[in-house]
Amino acid sequence: MGILKLEKGQILHKAGTDEVNSIEILVKGSLKISNTNSDITLGVGGFAGAVEKPGSPYIYTYEALEESAVYSYPYESLDDIPNIIRSNPKIAPILASTAISSAASVCAVFEKEYDMALGDYEQLMADYADYQSLCIKVGETPKAFPEMDELIAPEKPRRISDWAIDLCNSLKENEAVLKKSFYPLSMEIAVGMVMTSFVIYNGISEDVQEINTYRKTLKKKTTAFQQTMKMIRAKLGDLERAEDGGESVTTVVNALTTILAYSEVPPEKAAKFEEQIAAFKANENRYDSSDEARALRRNIATSYYEVFTPCFLKSLTDEDLPIELKMFFMFGFVDEELAGEKNTTILYNMAKAYTPDPDGNVLLLYEWLKKVYMLEADPSKNEFDQDWPTYLREQKTSGAINQPQMDAMMHNPLRRLEFEIHNLFSLGNRMTFGRISSFVPVFDSQNVLRPLDMAYLTPDKVKGYFDMIRSIDYSVFCRQAVYSNTDIGITQLFYDDDITPYMILMPNVGSRASLWQEINGKNRRTKARMIVSIFNTENTEEAMIKLFGEFRWEMCKTVQGVHWNDVTDPSLTSMYCDYLQFFKKNSALSTENKEKLRTDLKKFSNNYKNVFIADYLSYIKYESQSSPRLNKVVREILFTFCPFSKEIRERIGDNPQYTELINHYNAHMSNVAKPIVNTIAKLKKEDIPVPEELTRQIEHLKK
């Protein structure tokens, strides 16, 4: 015990080294109390070591900010503090005032530390959300960081209640009055206020330490990701400097020459395509409706597919595909001048960074053609709705081919490829482009109506739309299947099988997404085939919702067969067709509803499917958010056949427009689940393993 003088910068106690066995009252100067993340300043009358635990190493460092002096007391427990205060009756009010002030400062540090921890987490998650698109921009292949998916936001520790913190702050705000008229009233008040402040900033100090531990763990766990992001940002800076007049970062020169040389097409075909592209580039009005411009666009399309096929075939055995060919296959890129220097750089980086969908559901057109060629997938239907076997049979019937030729062609990779290129590729490319009359299959900067990085549909983005639709219309991709196993007493049990469709990314800058076919052949449990431009210039979310609505309609027609519009066999299409056909006599519709419906039918040229798709868009986008857009009849039809997920049903359950529908749905699902639950209970009772189909169906019915 005694006085101790400190020079400016002198350390009184150092974190992690000295052991706490004394507590000091600052009688002159000021001290900085700090850890690796924050610090507070202690003034005269303050206790140095109030947040420390006797017998443990110091958790803070105490440094003199100027010439200072402290009076040291032995410190074994909090019970020593009242005796220290009573031994200094003249300065007891000052000790109380300073203690409260220090406690308020610690509370402020706590709020700052928590905000910083939350900021660290939110910045990491924002970077992680942008990671894929930034990789694409700089031409890096995205890596997997599973640890990022495990991150959780920091929880705010609550050892000290908010009211205690508010009290502390209020006492500090009224410090002058309290110091003069309240703290001096009695020694007990002074002691009580000091001890109250000790309890508060001891609890807050533990909270701060917990937050610091969270920040250290977060930094350690995400080191690899943060280093990767640092590298990506550096490359992004290089790109931006290049765009501002620096040196180009790509080496794509004479791309068309490279592509034509790779294709090994006859010289006359190569020269013809070069001439066509040169003429196209030279024409500023290349998309007008003149006969010359239209003829040039048609000729380019013809030459494009003639070059594409040999390039594709050669690439199948090429382990080192030139980047120009990757850009050609992915985006229809053929010429750096036609694409523009900036777009060429972006396409180059996108092609370089592309990673396939590991699940195989979202495919580049190139990847899809490869599946068809390798006999891993059947060719798609043609414009006459004929699949490959049907087309061959029709050719045989017409006399174009004989039986041996038909048998040889059925599994001939080249013939299958040609059929797919002629149909899904050439027709689907034109369809997704959106402006059929001005379609051209080559990448042109004039068609870029939206920043490429925003328009670019990566597999992850598309899967995000799959997840989005399932989170609202959870059964959208479900098909009914039958499970049977007489050995365990199940003769027939229906269950729902969720089958994710193929999404094929067409190599163009377009505005449409389309359902090519809802099933393959006659097998209702095969994947649908959907197509969309790899660069979508419109509202992609709405385009996807419309696409899924189209799938709902066409799948129902396929399942119902000839009864698809027969109201005696209730289904989505039959009920909706009946609603549209007889809306004038429907008493459930107001005059306003009927007038709107009359306008909609006229707008969509009496095409019932298109009217349904528009209503489905409103149902998914607005009705699911408790924003009514539909009339009562449509709402009931859609909810009956396209019910919302459990999360949404619970959220809108209080909405009177849905309360009755949800109650009816819950009762119906309970009846559907009952026999399955009973079957599972019976199997468990008899120690028979429960088939996965039954377990999955119960989980499905809970959605």
C-alpha cells in the first residue's frame, strides 16, 4: 500500500503478464485502459483494476497518458472496496462519481464493440454474397468455403440488463448535481454507488470479452476467404484502371479467325462467314427491317450453326480448349469488335471463371449438347412436338428412311446431335432472344441492354430461383408416384416425388425464358426442359415465375390427358378453364372483376394459359406477401392446386381472404397423412424398416 508515481507512457500493469493483487486509485493525471480492440480513459478518482479479478492475470493494459500518480491498496475480493472508500471519507463522493463515469464509459465501449462485431459479420456475408459474381468479373474460378455457410451473427450478451445501463448513463448525465448534493449525503450512498458501478462494469467487461472472443474466432475461421477476397479486390482494381485507359487485361484478338481455324470448315465457308460478320459490323442499322438486313441476319444464322457443329465435335476430344472457343460456345461470341472491348473483357473473365452445376440441373447449351451426343440424354422435341423416336418413325412412314436406317440412326450420336442443334438450339435460341424478327445468334454489343454482370445467369443464380419458387409454391415440381411392396403389406401408396427440371442456358442476350417440354417421351417422372438466355435483359425473377407457371399448366395438361379441361375431373387446368369460360355467369365475381377479366382475355387473345400465367405471377409475387391482387375465385383455384408453403401459410393465416382456405387445406392434408402415419406406426411396431418413400412423403406433407 502506498503512493506510486508514473511517467508519461509508463505501464502500470500489462495485460496477460501481471497478476492482480492490488487495486489503485488515480490521484493525479490520467490512465489509458486498453485491450487489442478498444480503450477508455480513466480520470482522477477512478479505480484502476475495477474490472479485473483478483488472483488472475490482468486482461487490460494500464498506461499513463501523462505524469500521473496512484495510491495502491491490497485487493483480494470486491469486499475490500467498501473499506477502501471508508478510509477516504473526504474523497468518497468523488470516488462514487468517477466510478459511475467509468461504468458509463465501459457501457459505451460494449455497444461499440458489439456494433463492430456485427459489422464484421455483415461485411463478410455481403462479400460472400458477391463472391461468385466478383470471381466472374475477374476471371477467377470460385472456390468452396463451407465455413462461410456455418457463420452465425453475434448474439448480444446480456449479463447486465438494459435498465442498469440506462441508469448508469443517466447518472453520468446528471453527474454535476449528484456529485454536489447526493453522493455526499452519506458514506453508505457513496459506497453503494461505487459497488453498483463495479457490478455493472464487471458484467459489461465480461460481455466485451465475449464479443472479442467472437471477433477473434470469426477472423480465424474466415482467414482463407478474406485473403481470397483481398486478391479479388486487387484484380478488380486492375480491371477498373484498365477501363479508365490502362492496358487491356485480355488477349482476345482475331477471335473469328481462331474459331474458323479451329472448326476446320472449308475455306469458302470460312471466307463467307467472315464476310457476313464484316458486313454486319459495318452496318449501324443492322437490326432494321429492310430486306438486306433481314437476309444478312438469316445468312449469319445459317453460317453460325455450320461452324458451331464441327467446333463442337472437335472440342469433345480437346483437353485444352482455347478461351475464344469457350466464349463462342457459352455466349455466341465471334468477334471482339462486334462485342466491344469492355464486353470482351467481361466475357473472357466469365468464361474463364465458369464452373458447372455439380447437381447437373443447370447446364450451358454446350453441356446439354454433350449429354445428348454422349447418349446421356435423349434429344428434345422438335417444332412439331415430336421426340426423337417419333420423328424417326414418321420419317420411316413417309419413306424418307427404311427400317435399317432408322435402327442405325436411333443411337447414332451425330444424328442425335444434328437433330438437337436443328431444333432446341436453333429454335430455342431464337425464342429466348425475344425479338424473333431481328434474331442473330452472334454476340453483339447493341443487344446489351443491361450490365452483363447483372444479366448473367450462373448455375447458382438459377438454383436460387428454384429455391425461391419452392419456398412459396413448395409442390411446383412434384409428380405423383406409386409405391408398392406386398412383402410388407403395402399394395399401393401414392407419394409426391420432387423432380428438379433441367435449365438450359442459351448462348444469347435475350429477354425470354420458355418451357421446351414438361417431360421426356411419355414418362411423367422425367425432368422438364426449360430454356433461358444466359444473359437475361428483363426482370429475371418475373421471367422465372412465369416460366414455372407455364410448367404448372403444361404438366397438369400432360397428367390429365384428354380430361385436362373437363371440370367433372377437377384439376388446375379444368377448374381454371371453367372459370374463364363461364365468368359472366359467376355470381362470386363482382361487376368490376368481370370487366377486368374481359380486358385480360382480350389482352391475351383469349389464350387461357397466358391469362393463368399472369395470375400465377400475381399469386407468387404479391399474394404470398399478403398483398391482394386476385379475385376470390382465382385465389381459391390457385391455393387449392398450388398451395403456399407452411411458412407462408402461417404468416398469412390471419388474413380473412385465406383463413378458410388454409383451414380446409390443413384438414385435407391431415386426412391424406393419416393412412401413411398409421402405416409407418404399424411397420415400426413390427420392427420392419420404414421405406424412404413413406418418410419423404410425411416430410413433404409437413411443408
